[in-house]
Amino acid sequence: MFHRMISSFCLLAALLATPLCAEAVAPFTFADVQAKAQDLAGTKYVPITPVPEFLTKLNYQEWSSIRYLPEKSLWAEEALPFTVQFFHPGLYYDRPVRVHVVNDESVEDIAFDSSLFQYGTEELAKQVAQTKDMNFAGFRLHFPLNKPDYKDEVAIFLGASYFRALAANTHYGIYSRGLAIDTATAQGEEFPYFKEFWIVKPAADAKDITVYALTDSESMAGAYRFIITPGSPTVMDVKCALFTRKDAKNIQKIGLAPLTSMFFYGEERNGRPGDYRPEVHNSDGLLYVNGDNHWFWSPLANPKRLSVNTFPLQNPRGFGLLQRDSDFKSYQDIEASYERRPSLWVEPQGDWGPGSLNLVEIPTEDEMHDNIVAFWTPDKPRDKNNPNQPETELRYPDTQMYSWKLYWMQPQTSQHDRGQVTSTRISRNGDTMTFHVDFAGGELATLPEDTGLASIVETPEPIPLLEKKLLRNPATGGWRLAFTVRLPKEEGVIQSLMAARKGPVMLRFRALLKKGENLPDPLTETWIYDWQLQQQ
């Protein structure tokens, strides 16, 4: 009887269009930030006022001496699983950002206050205190990632649209970004930046935390939602809505789920003259899987000239920059702990359509600069009524929606059960070059030594394959494929190749192992190596 009375009451309330029985409405959702982004895209781009010059002139030591006081952390006294600390503007971080907290019933601004920080000098503290309209540069999330009684840093949002996170027992390395625009194009890269954040206050027993963000740039505005679940791996569920600005330039390419890392040198160089360390890198390869569940591994390089490699990839199911080598012996760097740098895997949600995976490798002479960028680029749609429309006239839709998951994983985490490429080494002798590629893991570990494995090697025109051999590697339990090719040495050949390809000549080699040459299913990933001919 009581149940029927409640039902009748709710029905009457509905008929009277009252909110008596409605569920509580969240004070801020993704729809709200999406509306803000759409409105922003309808206005002329106005560059944000940078922070005062005295802060941007700080050197790294001066800026890093500004410390946020842990006892002033957001929610520090509320026994919540997450706390938040904020970054002070200065040095490279010259764009202030607004930060809000979404509570159960309201949205509150987090105002900048110099008393939240400890400054390296009294003079600097006084200058900041006398400056009006200050704001934060970014923030970091803390959570008991490794120990139940200590809140570790688990994620950082700082600088343009950059952010990064940790898995359990890892060390900061690779970054991700909200969006890449015209990376490595003649038009010049445009860097969208997070201008505003909304952090949803977590419940006392929460295992995740939600962050909303608003991006802005000359050509696009965007709305983002991040649901961050720390652990091993730490998972970020990302959703975005992108809006092209009216009268914006014709963007050449956008990069979704862009990853940024560092590769100085690896085992392929057998060390570096004058350096005691065998290898120095945050990531050592690009892994991706296509719709046919074929896996591909491309070792990273530090080229002499800018290298932009593309891999056709329709409806991507996964890609990432990995740190496969987790052996301290490979690095010998006690302070940098490269063997603990996380791998980062992207898992697109839904069908992204036609497009390609991009790998950009930028020359660098030290390990301080991130020089590796990977992202997926959607193809621009063609007008069905104008199939011959020139590429330069194609445009992205005014509104685009995408979702993906980011997995910040411990090094050497495997994404599949096939044999993996564990190392790539190169030897040179005049105009011949030999690749030594190690495969291990998966079914390879259980195959007897006399198994008649087949190695499939593809070389580009006009590079002849001189010889190849496949040997059991007892040290890894896998197999080593060694094959030798002859590089073109005549200047005229190289010049003709350069003229045809308009830039540094990239020669793509491919290899994989099968149980039999004519069998369809591979035992291993497909190894792909892009050799910049001008390296020689």
C-alpha cells in the first residue's frame, strides 16, 4: 500500500512538472564543458595574458625551489583517497590556468594564494605577493599508489595540453597530450593548451577521480573528460569534443591521443662515445595492432634529420610507445632509472574510421629534450559530389568526437601473446648493413631447436637482400634473425631517390617469423625499421 502511494505521488509530481522525484542533477558535467568549448570556437581567438616577465625569467633551479606546502593540499584534512597540489607559474609555464572544484551541489573556484607556496628567496615571495590576478600553472593528483599509508604523485597536468601519469613502482617518463595540430608540417605546429580545469571531489571510498578540461588554440577549442584510476596499470578514460574555429586556417592534420617521449640512443648503436651508459631512452619502440589482429613493432631512432614515418591504420585498435627493456644493466643510470619508465598504450573506443599512425623522430644531442611523438591522424572526408577535390582543399568537420583509454603500464608489459621483438642491432661494413633482430616470448619459448621456422624479410627497392639466417638464442629462449642488405652508394642513385621522395630517403624493412613460409598466421610481431639513408 505504501509503495503504491509513493508511485502515485511521483506520477502526480511528474504531471505537475515538478522536480520532487527527480534525481539530483550534477552541478557540472561533460555537457557543460562541451558547451563552453563550442561557444569558445564561435569567437575570435584571444591569446591568454602570460604571467609576469619576472617569473618567466626564472631558471629551472629558481622555479623548482618554489614548493607547494603539502599541508595545504586540497582535501588534506578530509581523509579522502585523493589530494591535489598546484604548480606555480614561471619558467616555461607562462600560461595561467583556472581551476575549479565540483562538489555535490556547487562549483567552487580555487583561487591562487602565495601563502600556499614556500619560495626560494624572500624577494621572490614579495614580488609574487604584490602581483595581482595570479593563477596556477597546473596541478598534480596524489593517491596511495605504492603504499596504503602514503599518497604518491599519480598524475600531472602542466604545460600546454601535456599530462603524464605513473603506474605502481614506475618513474615519470612519457607524456600524453590533449591534441596535436600540424605537428612536423610545413605550416608549423600549433599547441592547444588547457586553459581551465574542473576537478570533481571524490567520495571517501573512491577508486577514481574525474577531471574536466577546456582547451583553446588559434584553430580549435575542445572539451575533455578524464576518469583516472590509479594502479598497475593506471588507466585514464578520455573523452573529447573538438570544435574548429570559424574562419580558422585549414589544418593540415590533427593528432589524436598524441604521445611524447625521449629516445637518445639504444642497443642499435652499441653505446655512445664518451658516455658510460649502454642505452638512454624513455621508450624504445612503437607498437600497434590493426583490425586483422596483426601486431607491428617499430624500434625508435634518433635520426640526423627530422624523420616523419606513417603507417596506414584504419579504425585503430591500439598503439603505444613502450619501454620494453626493463633491465638496469641496459642503462646503468642510478639517478635516471630509465628501466622504470612507464609504457603508454592507447586503446581507441569505437570506430575512428580511416586514417594513419604517425611517428615523428626529431634529432637531439642530449637526453633533456623529448624528441619522439606518436599520434593517430584521421583522414579528411571527401565531398561525394566532388570526388576530385584537391587534397589542399579538404577540411576536417567542424565538430569531432572521440574517446580512448590510456594505460600507463610498467615497463615490459605485454599487450599480446605472440613473440616480441626484444632487440634490434645494426652492423656496417662498407656499403653492406646487417640487421640482428631478436624475437622471444610467446610460442617461441616452447619450440624445439630443430623446428623449421621460416623468416619473412622484405626490403625496399632498390635494396637487395644478400643473405639471411635464423639461429636459436639460448640466452633469451628465442630466435635471432640476421640479414644483410647492400645500400646504394652511387651518388646519382641517392639523388634520384631524394628527388622522387622530396626529402630524406626513408627505406622501410620488414621481418617476421612463421612456422612455415606459406602458413597465414605469424608467430611474432612484424618488425618494421625505417632507415634514413642520409644517416650513412
